Amino acid sequence: MQTETMPRLMNQPPQQAQLSWASQYRLLLRLLITDYRSAGPFLLLIGLVLPLGFMWILKQYVGTGPDATWMLAGNIVMAISFGSVSFAIQRTALMKVEGELDYYGSLSVHKSSFLAALFTESIVFALPAMLSSMLFGHLLLDIPLLDLASGVPIALLAAASMTIVGSTIGSYAKTMVHFAIYSYLPYLAVTFFSPVLLPIEKLPVFLQFTSYLLPTGQAALALNEIFEHSYGLRLWSLVAALCLWLIFAVALALKKLDWRT
């Protein structure tokens, strides 16, 4: 009996130890960050400088009041959501075109750990812009730091769902033409369908509807509610909508992200 069993055991391939989800996440994050290490200082500098332009407009032409508060909320959402989703779409699309995404798909890792690492990488380069916007908002509009800090989870919720959906879309790029087309999608979401820098009541009815529908518009509305110290049903409905968006984004990415050819 032993002589029959031993050959079968010897012919079986050695089993590889499966990394824990946290170990997979750390490994993937290190691999992703390494590609952008040299460009990191430049990207961080751009993230710090860009909000200065919006804050200068805020100081010179808007002043204080509801419009200024709305512009600050929209600037925070643009800084974190627009920056992260643009990075995620372009990053994933370029990886797909160059065949790098196939390498990550061949690793013994779960797709969710790849998505989490990609989101973290996107936020690393978008976070300085959001933090500088919050700091200028505190200095120029005298909004309490506690209120600004309370808005961080909401901004991150919007950024997470947009980034995960964006990375899924980017994974379907086949050529550099697709890469260029997909790169413009964040502009449509943030600039056209939910122009977060303008008070929603000043928008046409169609854009009011899309602003309530998309995560960026929902986040800007929720942040404005916090800055106005309005913690009613509207705020919590917006937070619930953002959570539903995140659930939908994760389910979509786990099923549809095309990281293997």
C-alpha cells in the first residue's frame, strides 16, 4: 500500500503557500508605487499647486457666503475624486495596452487586493490636493477644521467608487487611441455631468439630476451640508447613496475588470 501511495505523492506538484489578503495588498502596492517613484515629487507638487488657483478665484471673485462654501466643497471633491479617477483610468489603460496588466493578472493574488492597492496608489497622489484645499478653506473661509475633517470620509467614498469604476473601464483599453479616449471620461463626469464648483440650484434641471445621480455631485452636496452644519435626512441620504455606489463599483470590478488577455 505504501509503495503505491508514495509515487503518486512524489508526482504531485508542490503546493505554494497562499499569501494573506493583507500581504497581497502590500506586495501589489509596493509594485505599483515603484513604477511612479521617480515621478512622485512632481505629481505631489502639482497636487499642491493646482488648488491655489481655485482658492485665488474664491478669494478674488466669490468672497464668502454660500457660493464660497459650495465652491470649497466642490474643489475638495474635484481634488480627490477627479485626481484619483483620472490617475486610475490612465494607469490601468496604459498597463493594459503595454501588457503589464497581464503580469498582475498572472500573480496568485485576488482581484480585490489589486483594486485596493490601485485605489491607494491613486489616493496617494490625489491626497495633497485635497488637504491643501481644506487648509485654504479653513484659512480663507474660517471653516472649523473639525467640519473639514468630517468631510474626508465622504470625499474618499466618492473617490473610491469613481476610481474602482475607472480602473474597470481602463482595463478594456486595447490601443493608445482607447487610452486617449478613456482619459477624457473623468472630465465628462466632473466637469459636465456634475459641475461641482457651481451651486446646484444654479444648474439646469438636467445637470441637477445628474449631479444627484453621480458620486461626485453627491459628495459635493454632502460636504456642503456638513459645512452648513445641516445634519438632517438629506445628508444621510447622500451618504447612503455613496455607500451604494461603492458596493456597485466593487461588484462591477470584481466581475468585469479585464486584467488577463
